[in-house]
Amino acid sequence: MKGVLHHIELYVSNLERSVEFWGWLLEELGYTVYQDWPKGKSWKLGETYLVFVQTEERFLDVPYHRCRTGLNHLAFHAESKEHVDLITSQLKNRNVRTLYPDTHPFAGGESHYAVYFEDPDRMKVEIVAPNESRTADA
């Protein structure tokens, strides 16, 4: 267990919108609801959990931007390329704009099959398939 990520806590501008967005995605990736209270909600997979907390009104004046100092994006493993394709389809059905459409699904390079998109606060999220050449050698 040493070194395994315990949790990530993200402050969000609109908790209801973020819970709606992240809930379906995290559950598609195998997470289950872990904690739920008026100002936050978390989902857990194994020993790691993600927490979303409503930002206090007094701190909402400067919105999040992934190019500022701090977190740039979160990347999650998919089960397969087909799983990436399924999530991509679900994103389109939810009117979530995917990033890098001209190079999708290889925006990260030819050996990196993934979909990139933004959450409601415009944090970049990546869902990446296992690298078949790596898994074949394992």
C-alpha cells in the first residue's frame, strides 16, 4: 500500500453540475459512491477516492484554469480501446465537447489510444486504453 494514492480532493464551482458530470463517468470506470454530504461527494475505487467539494462563494472570483499553476488534468485507465470508444460515444450523447478532434483517438501519439475532454470547470480529463504492446510483453 505504500505510495498508493489515497485521495484527490477537488473544489468545484457548482457541486450539483460536477456531481452529475463526474458521477456517471466514475461509475462507468468502476468507482462507487463513498461519501455524500451537503457540500461534497466522493467516489472510491480500491483504496483511492476522489472528492468533489463546493468552493466557498468568497473564492469563486478566480475560476480554475488548467494552464495556471496547479493540477493540469486527471487521466484514468479504460478497460480497452472499445471502452474508450464507448465513453467517447457517451460524452457525445451528453453534449460534452471532446478535445483534439482532429487527432482523436491518437492525440497523445500513435501508441496512446485515448479520449480527452473537459469537466464543467474545464479541467482536462483523459481516458486511456491499455497499451497493447506493453500488455503483450508483460
